[in-house]
Amino acid sequence: MTRDIADIRRDYEGGHLDADKMPDTPLELFEEWLTLALESEGLDGNAMTLATVDSQGMPHARIVLLKGYDQRGLTFYTNYQSHKGSELANVPQAAVVFWWPSLSRQIRIEGEVIQVLPEESDRYFASRPRESQLGAWVATQSVEIPDREWIERRQERFESAYADQDIPRPAHWGGYLIMPRLMEFWQGQPSRLHDRIRYELRGDDWSRYRLAP
């Protein structure tokens, strides 16, 4: 029997956001919220939904992990030959959403996307566990495969090939940098009267304003 989900609802609670007391640029607030989320959400605190658009205008979304951020923007790593990689090659723009239920908070971010420099990808790849390094070679991401055994045999071949030696970063694997032009901070409130403060990059300066729930 299908469960009736129409009546499932949650009353959000959270401190109000005062736009006049928020920092002039969004990164400081992003760092503050992310730090709290990593404490409250544990290992899932840096998970974000990444949305890209294919050449036909069809949007696609999936969960990826934030692996770095600075004044330039947000960084994540993946296979450049994956579906999201080919989509970003055609339309180098993306949107991401962080959702932290324990805090009744979310952040929406939109911006242009570029590949990070190879040296930056090399540094991050070298920091990964060996099993994850092998996985970058093994996984032909987004390609149809016949069965689970196919990928397990492929893993065995690469384990043998790189036995007792360092594993180099594949040229088809590396980082992307999302350079935000919009960041929206959402704080849940009772009665669905949520707080939404949006930062928007206009020229070289960030503007900040409140949106209706």
C-alpha cells in the first residue's frame, strides 16, 4: 500500500537572519555555516547536490562532496569523462545546494565552472587513500557495464599493474572550481515564514538583500 505523504510536514526552528548584520561578502558566512554543519551532520556535512545542464537543455542533479573552498569558489573532484564532465564542457555553469536538516538550513549557489590547474588536482589526488586512487582508474564513470563482476575484474587488473608503486593521477580525473555569482542562505522558520538572504555578484561587488519565503 502506498503511504500517503501529503500530510508529512515539519515545523522548522532557527534563529532569524538579519541582513543588516550579515557580512559584506558571503564566504565568511558560508564558512561559519559549514563549520557548524560538519559538527552537526558528521561525515555528510560537505555533501552537496550538483545540478548541470546537457546540450539539449535537460538538467541533471547528483550528490558530490565539497573538497575545498577559498576566495575563488568551491572545489569538487570527479571524472572529466563522466556525464557531469561532458555537461560542464558544453555548458560551464552549475548550481549546488547544501541541505543541513539538523540546523534547518540550506545554501544555494550558482556560478561559472572551470577545471582547476593540474597541479591542484595532483596535490589532492596524492592525499587520497590508495583505494580511492585506484578507483579513479577503475571506474569508467557513467559508462554502461555488463555486470558487477566486470568492474571487479578491472579492479584486479589495476591493482596488479600498480602493485608496489605510486599511483599517478589519471589525466581524465581532476577538480572543478565553481565560481559563485549567487549565494542564497536559507534558515527555516515556523509557519513556513523562512528567512532567505541572497548575495549576488554585480561587477566586482556583492549586493545583499532579503527574499520573501
